[in-house]
Amino acid sequence: ARCLMGEPDLVMFDEPSLGLSPALAQSVLETIVDLNEKGLSCLLVEQNVAASLEIAKHAYVLENGSITLSGPGAELLADDRVRQAYLGM
């Protein structure tokens, strides 16, 4: 909440769901979506690949520090390479 006091154009979230219960993690991600829908640009780094790709307008997949895939979150979520490597599907 403190980061919003200065009315920034961009807020960066680094692992915001780390250590939270599933319900609270979902609430945090929903809040990020709400902020984005109100016009705030949000940069999210998140270990929960499925949840982050579900809400991402655009996403990057990193492997060994390099971008290997990029695109809309929904497209990456459906990509077989992402599903196999990060979602165990």
C-alpha cells in the first residue's frame, strides 16, 4: 500500500505470494489485477507460473537468465513447452 501513495506509473511485485496461504495468495493476485485494470502498470515476478500466466497480459519465460519465450500470458499457459517444463503437464 505504501508504494501506491506516490501515485506511480509502475509497481514491481517480486514474489508477492511467497509464503502466503493459497487463499491469501489469490487475494494478492486479484488486487494486482484490480490495480492494473485501473491503469497502473504492474511488473510481476512470481514462482506460481500458472497463476501468474492466468493474469498476465504479456509474459516472459526465462531459462538460465535468458528470455526463451514471450507473449500473452494465456498463449504461454497453453504452450506445450511451458506446460511441460513449468507446470508438469
